[in-house]
Amino acid sequence: MTHGHADAIGALPYIISEVRAPVFGSPLTIELAKLFVKNNSSVKKFNNFHVIDRETEIEFQDAVITFFKTTHSIPESMGIVVGTKEGNIVYTGDFKCDQAARKYYQTDLGRLAEIGREGVLALLSDSANASSTEQTASAFEVGDEIANDIGSAEGRVIVAAVASNLVRIQQVFDAAAEYGRKVVLTGFDAENIVRTATRMKKIRLEDSQLFIKPKDMSRFADNELVILETGRMGEPIHGLQKMAIGRPRYVEIKEGDLVFIVTTPSIAQEALVARTENVIYRAGGTVKDITQDLRVTGHANGRDLQLMLNLLKPQYLFPIQGE
């Protein structure tokens, strides 16, 4: 498994219910995969997991599997190399290039060049953002933008993010701590994923008392709160809709709230996001989308893909996940 996002590990319970094969991944990816498996009754006792890193080699009769570090919006993302007599077959997983990436997010460019020198028969490359040549904002630029918006908000800040976009979650936590706000976790998977990443020291907390329960929100002023609504893929946006119309179990959006969408929605969700913004404004809140001011993505643009091609020099290219 290349990384711990739901679209990369979510099908694992269904696969191992058919084929009880060993599962390999980086430490964080394995821990997140275990959350999916244990929530599926048919495979919850499965425990054939194996932790790998960039030094790992898995030998088969006709191939040797190795790995390399990549930059994505979750720590410990890895690409996969299948070494064969005909040359390497390389799968990038989801990746982008960011020279300002933090330690757990850095691409191993030296290893990529080494793989290219060995000879690459085929490159299976993330191509979801291939049509773009726009400069993507670095992690530091996005972090500054999030901090500025949370710091200048006069009321509550309700942040919508995909739960496994840990680079964005970290930036929200950093901004909340910097401006003396407490964080309320809501949404599917939020606590499990954040707890797992924190335990493995892939998320760091400047304030050990940063989190509060929803029931304790009344003890704090509006300008002391960040409410983090998370989920998988489109779920944070659906959660915002329920907040705006006052559905039970959800925080109700009110006058003075800033709703901050910090994960770039897919093109398929543009209409959903527009409808959601309308109901938020009707409820008295305002909306800020991180993409209003910055180009933000976890996927390589055309120039990043050209760099990958130049490093690996493959004989054949298979675009992956490109619409």
C-alpha cells in the first residue's frame, strides 16, 4: 500500500476477504489500514501486516519489490518498484513535488535518480493533475494562509477537511494553538485518525490541552474555538450542510461563524460545494475556501510529472487516476 488515504486503503477489507495475502506498508499506513480492517466484521481478526521502509526488499521468484519516499498530503507516502529482468516497473502512488515539505513528507529524489539509472521498463504515474501547469502553493504558504485566517476571525472557525489529509490537519492545529483556540473534533474517523497519527508522532501538538469535547464548548467564547469537521472524500461538505440546517448531533452554524474549507474539493463536487455555501450564508455564516487565494493540491502538476519522467526515463508510461 502506498499511503493511508481512504482511496488507497479503503478497499483492503474486501480484498483480503477474497485473498488472505500479506499486507505491506509504512508504519502509519499500516496503522490506518488496521482501522479499516477492524471495522469490517468479516476480516476484523486478520493480522498479516508487515511494516516496510525505503530500505526494505521483498524477494519473489521473478521480482524484487523495493520502495521510495514521496511527497503527498499524509506522512510516509511511498512509491513501489517492481524489479524484473526486463527492467524496473515503478508505481508512484499519489505524489507531488514540494521543496518546502517537512521531514515526513519529503520525496527521496536521490533514490528516484538511482532507480532511473537501473533502467525503468514502465512508469505507472499519478496523473490526476496532469493538465495543470500552475505553480502549486508550498506547505509553508498554505500554513501561513490558514494561520492568518484563523487568527483574524472574530467568531468561531468551522474547518472542513478530509480526515486523512494530515498535513492540513497539522496546520489547523498549529494555527489554533498559536492563537489560543481550543479544537473540537467532529466527523467520521477524526478521533481515530488523529489519535493514531499523534501516538506515532506524525502529528505534533504544541498544546497538550488543545482538544475539548463538543459538550464543553459552552465554557469558551466563540473566538476561542476551532471546530474541525472531517470525513472521507465529500463527507466534510455534507457535514457542513447538516450544520447549516441545524440537524441534531451537529454543531449549528450561526451568525459570526467562519466556515473554512481547507481541503481542495474534487471537480465532481463543485456543484455540491456551491449549494453548501448558499445554505451556510443563509444560516448567518461566511465561507472561505483555501483555493480562493492559493493553488492547493496533493497531486503532481505537468511540470512535476516532467521531472519524474526525466529522473526515471521509462520506456513506457501508464497514466494512473487521470480523468
